Amino acid sequence: MTKPGDPRAAHVIIGGGFAAAALDIVNAMVFWNLYAGTKPATILQSIAAGVQGKAAFAGGAASATLGLFLHFLMMCAMAAVYWIACRRWPWMLARPAVAGVAYGLLTWAAMNYVVVPLSRASSPPFIPSWFVDGLLAHILLVGLLFALVARWSAGRSR
């Protein structure tokens, strides 16, 4: 049950999740296009490779669509965890910058050290510029975005 002052689930999970997913995937597409000339469909297929393995790269538009769906699903799941956490620990709503940066770092670590290694996708080689880009994207476009949406939503529900 949502109490007055609690952020709304739909705002954080759907609104925050979709916004973060869109910003993050555009970031990845732009980075890899500039860095290596990689096409957007290949970026989406690399996400689908998490469940399809190397076959994703031969899957054409179907694999790219699956990758896009999975990306949005993962971001909404990350947003749901943030929503649950900020309802449990009100300091996250009171200090969105601290909570958002911390959550961005946590989601980056979870993706790179848990999700990708446990998936069927192969880990990319270490590229310093991708490391920095990915870390900043998760801090600014994921964690901080969820924190700001949750804070905004909590203010609307008072």
C-alpha cells in the first residue's frame, strides 16, 4: 500500500525505467558507432546474446527486437528495486544525489560482474573509454534518474 509521501510505482518503474532504458541504449549506440562504426542493430543483438548466445548476431531484426525488449525489461527491474528500496529507506528520497550515485554504481557492478558473466553473452574486452562511459551512464542515466523520478513522485503524492 502506498502511503502519502511514497513515490508511485508506475512513476518510478515505468516512467523511470523507460526513460533510463532509452537514454542508456542511445548512449551505447552512439558510443559504439563513434568508437567502432557499430550499427544500432548489432548493439541490440549483443543484448539478445545474453539469452541467445552467438546466434543472436545471425538473428536479424528478431534478435534486435528481443534485445530492445530485454533492455527495457532489465531497466524496469532495476527501477523496481530502487522503488522498493526507497520506500524501505526514506533517506534515499531525502538525499537523491547520494542514493542515485550509489545505486548507479551498484547497477553497473551488478551488470558487469553478475548479469553479463551469468548470461550467454561474451564479455567485451576492457576498453578504458567504454569503462568510463558505462560507469558514468549508470550513475547519471540510471541511478540518478531513478532517484530524481522517485523524489519527484514522492512530492506529488503528499
